[in-house]
Amino acid sequence: MSKKSQKVKSGYFEKAERGETWSGIPVKKVYTPKDVRDIEYAQQVGDPGHFPYTRGIYEDMYRGRLWSRRQITGCSTPQLTNERLQYLISQGESAINVICDQPTQIQIDSDHPWAEGSVGRAGVPICTMHDVWTIMDGIRLDETSTMLTAHSPLTLPSYLLLADHQGVPYSELRVSGVVTPPTVSAPVCLYGGRLHADQQGIAWSEVGSDKDRDAMASMQQKRMKEWADKLEFIIRNCDKMYPANFNGYIIRETGVGAVEEVAWEFARAFESFEMLTQRGLDINQIAPKVSFTFSAMIDILEEAAKFRAARRVWARNLKEKFSATDTPALQMKFHVNTAGVMMERQQPIINIIRAAYGALAAVLGGTQSLQVAGYDEAIAIPTEEAATIALRTQQILAYETGIAATADPLGGSYYIESLTEKLDEEMQRSIDTIESMGGLTAAVINGYIDREMEKAWLKVQQELENKERIIVGVNEFTIPEEEDVDVEAYHHQVDFDLVHRYIDDLKEFKRTRPKAKVKKALEDLRHAVETGDPEILRFEMECCKADCTTGEVAGAKRMGVGLPYDIMGVLEYPFG
């Protein structure tokens, strides 16, 4: 028998051998009514739009309004980012999502020595208010829903000032993710050490030391107060804004499963709620201002069941732990990114299929907002072609497939209901475990989170090596590298001439602006942070108007809590 015949024969008799979900939950060969006989429909499932919201937070779901199609966008300069946003809007994008580059995420300016080589590589640099205004140029803020995955202290104040400039009342702004929930210690370990230690204002040399713990505790109190003050402002003035976004997507990218992705971020939110309610804030006012970002991996049915279970866990805990009574507080709202970690460099064109299946899972699970990863995400910032295909993927789902015609189309499946119940149980068990340790902060400090992540990574790696987890084009169905399709992304590089011009313009901007005005705004901000002034946002807005930069504002705020101006230890405070 020839090798080709042997391959055909072996392929013909192949069978599905994996007996568990991608997260490791055992799966039976068949599910029957016996697997759901203990599930009470009214109490544990319910109709769409009714507690516990397992089947969706609205009665008519997508018959009432489709999910927001918002492709995450961040090109190498603010001007290029604006051009990409304008293009996507012209192609039918219904909402926008802006992401910053790494220097901005860790709150240093593009001309910082440590930013060299990273500016504009994985998102857009935001160093001044004018960058935000350039990104949003020509886009009416009262006509657009905006997600700002941009952790610059200038983002929210610049956006509010742009609203003033456009004559848009704050009550008409539809924005999410503009105030980072301030669990200080968790991101240091959860999201990869140095980058997030820097972002949270903790000197890397101190991470893990007793001094670090004291600094984190002190900063926790100050940041929580600042977050609460900003939430109060938004609650009073911005009816349509969801300022606090808890990002489970980043957790899932570390290799943990569906349970940990949801449970750890819920534990983080609950820890914040405890602090906020102790301060006297009403949970029925706080919770409606919270949203989540989750991942959609390729295990379609597990992902759909994950979202169903998450809504139920959220509603139950808000009702039982925090005595929430208002419907908006009990309804969990979330955005989904199809998983970047499942985008592979090998045979990248087939990533289109992976992203489409992830998007299908998100919609079957009832998401309110969705971004589909570009097929070239493992190689470069998505090209215009990749971004267009990702948008068209959403449009085909919305208008051609029929899955938006009825709420929760998978509801009632023996397997889906059984899996939803299992995920609910595991999520609640994980939350309870973390809370028994004293909350997420304590679980990070005692090493629990790190250990769980390491176990998860090891399991995934072993499964890949043993081919218990098949990744097409990576550990099976591979082709020689020289035969791989040549995609545009291989040739799509950051235009460093434009980036260098942007950095030169920033240096000139700093040199020619009124220094006295900058210094006064920064000193006022620093003093406000030191004294715990409840109107920090107002001082940040004054810094924007005075032409202060991301690095300067972040540095002044760090000084206000007793930390060095420059987290990298390279720059001195430039104004005395």
C-alpha cells in the first residue's frame, strides 16, 4: 500500500478522541434528559431578560439591537489611527475601539529612552490631549460608542474636553473602559510582572519585597479613592457611560481556562465593590457602570456556555452578596475579543476560520459587543485587508447566518445546559476559594494565582507536545515554511519614518509650550493627589489644557503617593 493510500485510510477511520473541553472539563459521549433533570428552569435558567439572565439580559436580544461591531484599532500614529477608524466606519463598523502602544500603556512618553523601538508597534501612542483629538477627528462623540483600551491618564479628561469642544453633553457620551479598576497588586502578578508593575506605579526593584507590599497597600487606598471619586462624577453626569471595565481577556491569554477567566475577574470586581460600598456608595449605582471584556476561544460550545454561566453567577452574587435589587445592576454586560492567543503565525490565512468560530461562540453566548481578531495578528498590526475581513465576518454573522433571529438559540440543549451548570459550579467554587484567602489581592500576594497560571501553561504545553490538543498547522497538518502562503502582513511593517517624525514633533511640542503653565498644572495635580482631593479628574483636565503629557501627568501622580517621578529611574522631574 502506498504512503498516500495509507494516509487516506487512516484519515477515513479517524475519530474524535478528546474527551474534555479546551479548559479540561470532562465531556460525556452523549447527553440526555437525565443530565438536566435536576435543573430548575425558572430558578437556574429563566427566560431571556429575566433573572438569573442565563439566556441573555434582554427579552428580545438581537431582535431588539444587534451587538456592537467594534474592531480594535491602534496604528503607529494618531493620524493613521484616525484614517483606519474612518475607513472602518465607512465599511459598516457600528462602534469603535482604540488601543494604545506599550509605552502609553505603562504611562511613559514616546520620547522616553525606554520607549525606543516600541512606539506605535502594538497600538497608537497617546502623549498629549491633541493625540486623542486627532484620533477622534471628524467623529461625533454623541453618535459613536467608543471603547478606550488606552491606559493613559489623559484619555478620559481629553475625551471630556473634546465633548466640550463639540458641544456634546456628558450625558450623551457612550464610552466604556475609561477608568481602570484599581486593584493594585493583582495586575503585577496576573498580567506579567514588569509591564504592569510599571503601569501601576510600583518600582520593579521593589516587586515582591515588604516595601513593595506597603507601597501597594498605600497606593490601593489612594487609587481606590480616586476611582470612587471618578465613578461618582460619572454616575452624576454620564448616564450612558460604562467607565469601569474588568478585563478577563488578558487573564485567558495567560493559558488558564474559561472558569478562571471569569471567576478571577469577578473576584476582582467583588473586592472593589466591598471597598466602594464600605465607602457608602450604593451597589445599585455602581454595578450598572461596570462592564467586562472576555475572550472567545475556539471551543464553540464551551465558550457559549461560559457566557451563559457568567451571567448567572454575576446576577446571583450581586443579589446575595451585595443585596443588589435593580435590574441594571444584576445584568452583566460584556465585550468579547476573539482570542489573540489562538492566532498562529504558521499558515496565517486559516486564522480567518479560527476568528470566525470564536465570533460565532460570542454571539451564541449573547455578547453585547464584539471585536474579531485580524488573521495576521500574530505577525503585525492588522493590515486594512485583515481588518476588513474581520469586520465582514461580523456582518456575515449578523445578516446571513440566522443566529441573531432568536434569543439564546442553544438554550435547552442537554449538553449546553449541563455544561452551563458545571461551569457555574466551578466558577463559584473558584470565587469562594479566592474570597476564603481574603480576596484577589491576598490570592496574588500568597502566590496562588501564579501557581494556577503555571499549572495551566504546563498542561497546555504537554497537550500540544503529546498531540492531545491539535492545532492545525502547528503540531499537525503542517507544511514546509517555504510553501507557506505569502501574506501581506509579512511585508507590513511599522513606518518608522512616521514614528520618528511623531517623536520629533513631540520633542518640539515640549520645547515650545509655555513651561510655567505646564509646571503649575502638574504641581496642582500632585498636591491634589497628596491631599486626596475628590476632583482629581478636574485637575487632569487642567493638565490636558496646559499641554502636559502622559508621562508627566503619570509622574506627578506617582510623586503624589510618594513614589519616584519616573518608574524606570531614568528621568528626573523636569520642573524642579
